[in-house]
Amino acid sequence: MNWLDTARGIEALEVAELDSGLVGALEARARPGPVNFHVPTFKAFATSEISGCGKSAWPAVSITGGVCALQCDHCKAKILEPMIPARTPEALWRVVNEQIAAGAQGMLLTGGSNHRDEVEYDPFYPTIRRIKDDFPAFRIAIHTALVSRDAARRIEAAGVDAAMLDVIGAQDTVQQVYHLKRPVADFEASLAHLTATSLKVVPHIVLGLHYGRMLGEWNALEMVARHRPAALVLVVVMPFYAPAQRAFETVPSRVVGRFFLDARARLPDVPLLLGCARPPGRTKVEIDTYAVMAGLNGIAHPSDGTVELAVRLGREVRVTPACCSIAVGDEVLALADEAASAKVDVADFIRREAAGSRLRGIPVVTA
């Protein structure tokens, strides 16, 4: 049975309108390696295939609260508002201690940018170093924004585990969406500075960032390919807060799937992760289907039917309780920690399917 027929035979994927040509291209270049489905711990989540997880193990903390000078058109700083504010080093120390006492294993540390797309972490580095010295098992993923060589080294010296950076490949997007007067070259320079350190560096590419159009994404992919990141996270723009006068279109799922195909071919040895941000509904189902077929290594918040598809396509499946924390945290660090995930027993899947329960009750290992 070909992949298109396989997908059409899965009840939960019946809503998907898949591009037969793209599916054929994905099948022809199949990479049937393992896939890790990352499920959130910061909010309720369950499908017929995966049970929900417990409370947040990966809180998101903002050193600026809800304040950001850029006011990018897709975000308007609203993404920061639900995060835990820690506006001073003392507040950060208190927040981390409270979160560890509540069971947190790590955090996403971020904040709003200044007008140069820099997050002003300098006063916080001694506290970050203290956190890592006192709680060495507590992992910290930081959203860097643009950095100089010296700033990258300060992040490294502070003991941060993973550094994340949005890579933008079109000057029009930098200026019009981000309202930023810096060249595209500064994004690659920041990536180069970060990858020159010992940090686990995980760039992000936001598909459709230019008002729902694909403009600089392939250039961003080339920028990433010129360096050696620990992984690449792909997300699809979700412009919930875009101004009415600059509305965003929804990126067609087949365009996203084509980018998955190109990214997998361009970065055959770099883990590719699909982050939690992507449009809901049928589009999400189609995007997740293409992600499985393209051989992405990790998928956050998988749609119903996605795990079954992976099993049917012969991929080794694991499920990891990992918090997406809006900009992806533990999805990255879980790559090197198989002990924190559960391998799905395909034989057990077959038995469950025969009993009419499909994949309900797939085990999830809590940390």
C-alpha cells in the first residue's frame, strides 16, 4: 500500500486533503528513522493516542514581563503576557526556586527585545550562573535574539544549556514584520557566534512569517546549513495578534510540506523538530502528516492519527513529556535523553488496534 492510501485508511486523518504529488515525493525520499512525539506539560493535552501529562515541568519566564520594543506584527508582545515575569535578577532567583519546589526541571528564559532585537540579559548572567551552580540538573533554554560574539560567550559562561534564535532570510520581513533596521546578515552572524561556543544551538525558522507568505524561508535554511546547529525547529506562523490592516494569510499545508521535504534533504544529519506553533484544524492535521512523511525527528502536540501514521509507515515511535513553552524548550534537550521517553511497542499497537482501541493508553514516562 502506498503512503497516500495508508494515510487515507486512518480514520482520524480522513479530514486531511493531501497533495498526492507531494506525498509521492516524500515517499520516494523516505527516511524511516525514529520520531519522538513531544507532549506538553504546561497545559491539558490528550488525543485518542496519547494520554495527558502532569503539571508544567518547563515554565516560560520573561525578564521583561510583557514588554517588547519591537511590537512585531505577528505577535505584538502578546506572546510574553502569559509567561512568569522576573524583571530583576532577584526576582529570577525567587521564581526559579519556587518553580523547582513545584517540580520544574528547567525553564525557557526569554524577554522582549530592545529596538535592535536584543534581549538585555547582562544583569541576569550572574544569577543564571548561580542557578546552574546550585541546581546543576535544572536545564535552561534561552531565547537569545540577535547577539554579538561577546554576548554569545557570556551566555555560554553563564551555563545556559540551549540557545534559540529565530533566523529570518528576507530583508523585507525584517523591516516590515519585525520593524527592525538591521540586515539579514546579522541573523547569520548571530548564529555563527552562538555555534562557535559549546552551547546547544537550536535556530528556529518561522514559516509564513511575511504575512503568511513564504519569502525568506529557503534563504534562512541555507543560512542554517552553513553552520552546525544541534537541531532546527520549524514552526508555522500563528498571527493571532496581527493588526487588521496587516492581516496574515494561512500558509497552505502543501507549501509547508514541500519545505519539510527540502529541509530534510538539505540537512540530512541535523535533527528537525516541528514546534507546537502551527494553524489549527485541518491544516494542522495535514502539516503533521507531512512532517511524519518527511522524516522529521520530533513533533510537538501531534494531531490525532499522527502516531498511528508513523507506526504504519514503519517509524520507531517514542513519546516524551516535554513542554513546548511557546518557543520550544525541552523538545530540544530531550533529543539526547532517551531515558526520558517511552518507546511504543508496535506489536502492542497491533493488539490494541485489533481490540478496537487503536493507540489509546500509549505509555508516557514522567520525568
